[in-house]
Amino acid sequence: MNILLVRHGETAWNALGRFQGRTDVPLSPEGKRQAFELSQRLRDLPLTRVVASPLIRAHETAEIVARVHQLPVATDDRLIEISHGDWEGKFADDAWRTDPEILERYRTNPGRDDPAGPKAETLGSVFHRSWAGFEDATHGLGADDCVLIAAHDAVNRAILCQVLGLSTERVWSFRQAPATLNYLAGTSLQTLQVVRLNDYSHVSPLFADPVHVAL
């Protein structure tokens, strides 16, 4: 099976450095451009299905790609972004002032029970639900079939960590740029290999990966 795990295109909040989480922020004009460039890169691939988070930024990214292949977009709530609780809409500097210990733990050495902000979801919860959604999105795929899954930074990291055998403490050990492409292949979920990780060459040149200060 072939799995294309992508992150949504950029939003205005991404560019500003605001925590988004479950807040339903749409793609910015730049984010739509990024999604279009992704669609052009994938236009000649034989996609079998397209699945997306229900949040508009991920769903619209998926729709832009799916339109080229004349495919519908299925929605799975388990692929929704991590909840940042009281941090949503705030800048990272605000979180450093109000909740430095929570943010320090989340950014440097997060365990499964550490929340992504006050009254927020834990990474352990994201690891559990996102993998269940990932399993269903890939269910029944044949050897030559290909699914595109459009999700979010934390969700993608959780899925990739589990494929790579990494703990939650290693969730920040790689990046997920806007509209990035991760390609996974294997005969089953247990034999998946990460063929491409954080490939954003369709969006921006090497060494130009944007680094956002908030998810």
C-alpha cells in the first residue's frame, strides 16, 4: 500500500504564530497556493481514496488535491488537530508568560499524559485516536492502491512516531511544514517504511522550511 500523509497548507494564524488547535481557521491565500502546488505534484498519481480531518484547513487542502483526481473527500473526526485548550488563539509568548512550566514540558520532553496547554488534550490521546483513524483510512488498500490523508502537525507527528517506533518524547525530532508530503509504503501497517519525510519541495526550496512558533 502507498500512503501520502500531508499537512494542511498555511493559515494566517500559522504565519502569525498563534496556537490553532481545534479553532477552525481557513487556509490563507498562501496556504491555498501551497495546496495547489501539492495537487500538481500529485496529479499523475493513481489515488484510490482521500481522507481528511474535519477542520476546514485540512479538508480544503484535501479537496484541492482530490479535485484533480475527481475523488470525494471522506472525513474522520479522529484526525482533528490536538486541542490547545486555553492557549488557542494566543501567541507562544503569551503562553510563556502565563504557563511556562506546561509549555516547557510540552515543547521539550512531552510524555503521554502532558497536556498541550491548560484544559487541553494530551499527546497520548492524539497518539491513540489518530492511529485508529489512520488504520481505518488505510483499511483494505491493495498493494498498488494509494490513499491521501490530510491532517495536522500534531496528528502527523503522532502517526509518524508510531510508524518509526518513537515515543512521545521524540515528537519534536522532525518537522512538518505546511502542505508537506510524507510518503509511507508497505504490505501492511506493521511493515510500513517512511520513504519521504517532510518533503515540501513543491512549496519552497531546501533550507526555506518555515518554522512556526505555535501549532
